[in-house]
Amino acid sequence: RWVARLRTSAGTTKMSVSALRLVARPTGTAPLRVRPAKAGNRARTAPRASGKDEEESAGGIDYASLERRVLNLKKQELVGHTGHLPVVVLDATLPNQRLALRFDAKDVSRRMHAGTELGKMAEVGDKFAMLGLAPGSRQVLPLGTEVVLSRISPWPDGSGDVEIELIGSRRIRIEGQPFNENGVPTAKVTFMEWAPEDSPPSKNGEGVIGGAHPSASNGDFASGTKPYGFNEKITDGDRMTSQPNAAKCFKMAEDLEPLVDEWYGLVRLGGWERIPGQLDLIKSHIGEMPPREEPARRATWVASLINPIPALGVAYEIRPALLMARDTITMLTVATEGIRLSIERLRQGKNPPKPE
């Protein structure tokens, strides 16, 4: 199967433990390249419970109820708790997206941005906190995605270079400042639900990277994460589970369906795929569109569709804004505006302008 080949440039980069500073080119819709501050060596750089609410019990045990309780416990283990992950800075990757990186044979540390690296001892199954950057300010985002190292393989040209694939698994929020653990930038993270309002940050400064970096709880986008201007600023910060918000979210999620259908047709019929079958490849990574009853997950899916890996180059970069959205309504707004603007450009036969 074909995956995007991203390239990293090996070099000597000093690590700032108190604040991760990004020194790379802005994230755009063109294929990603990692360029640390100093270039040295040559480098080229995925069980639901049964649908039955009631099942017959045997021996006085309600197995359906027991199964639901076990699944709920597993969910609690996966979401809402905290942990520590090594930090890597590169791309505002979303869950289920796949990122393939090529590292020079001499780059045994597999260096990335801002003094971060996968490390020479990285193995399949290792997990990292993947953080992207705000396109305007170049600041590292405090909300990102846990990625799992899924594959390490030699580059087929016999050069000795190595290809590593990372797959996004679940949303995370950085709690406090990253710290140095045996020379590895590490951070305390909270594993989040799809909807950020279901995983609210605490009130003692978590979610801030760098002195002036906006926290996850400041109720707005990080500086520079809006690649387009909203006509109206969203001020509704109530939980999606309230009755009015739930109805609004379901309606916004439902309205995405015809937009996705039109977008698919314009990309495919307009010949915008950069490789044969690229839309099918993207869909094999991110799956089918989630139901409207999961609006935050659907908004994330739309962002993964129009800002895919490998890149299509037909939409503004909206993934940082989506990651920084404070509630489901804002996530849906980001996804809706992003796909609408992409459709407008596709109708005109134009690519979106490159970010400044």
C-alpha cells in the first residue's frame, strides 16, 4: 500500500524544556517536511457491546449488564485519566491519520522539531504525544493526539534510510510544562473524549506550553490557528449535552453530509487526487463517516478528510483550529467552514492560497 513519505532533516537542535519552540516552516496543505533549525547530515526526510439491552440471565447473573459494566470500565481506563508520554513536535495529526516519515541512516535518534525525537530505542508499539503548531504564531499547540509507532522498515532503495509510520489513536491535552526525563522531552497528558467539553481542563494552569501560549481553557483558538475568518465568534460554551446545544450539534452534524458528498464528487471528477485511488486510501485510514449522534467525532472525521495524509492540497489547514476548539459546536463550525471553503475553491478550479 502507498503511504505518504515525509522527510526529516537531521541536525543539531537544542531542546528547551520549559517551552517547546517550533522553528519549522508553517504547516500547510502541501506535503509535510520537517526541517530542524540546523542541518547536519544528509537527510530525507487503529468491541462494542451487543445491541440488546436485555438478555436472559443464567444462574442469576445478568451477563448483558456485566458486559456493559466491563466496557464502561475499559472506557474509563482509556479516557479521562492522566499519564506521561514522550513529546514529538511535527504535525497536527488527528486520530486514525497515518504519518509516514523517512529518516537518514545516520540519524539514529530520528530527530524531529523543537529538540524532540523518536529516539534510537523506539520500537513498534511505542506511544508519543504528537503536537502540531499554530500556522500563524508557530507556537506548539497544547492539545494534540497520542500516536502509536506502527511500523519500522528499511527504505527500499538500499540506502540504509528508515521509514517509520505513526498512527493517531486518541486526543490528548498537555497538563503543565513538558519536562526532561533522562534527556527526553516528556509531558503529563490527559486522555480526552472526542468532545473537549467532556474533558474540561483543571483550573491551575494546565494546557500551557510556553509563556504566552494560550491554554486549552481560554475559550478561543490559539493565535494563528484560524486559516479563515469567522463571520461570527462562537460564544456558546455550554456542554453539548444540554438540550438546545444537543439539537444544534445534531443539526450541524447532519448538514455536513451533503457537503461531504459534494466535496467527494468535486475532488474525484475534477482530477484532484495526487495518486490514483487517493480518496479510497484516505477512507481506508479514517473509516466511514461517524453518525450524527457523535457530532464531535464527525467534525474530526471531516477535518481528517479534507486535510488528509497524504495531502490533497485542496483545503485550508483546519486541524490545528479543530484541536484547539473548546466545544463541539466550535469543532462543527471549524469543519463546516473548512469544507465549504474547499468546495468553493474546487468549483472555481483553484487550490487554496498557501499560508503566509
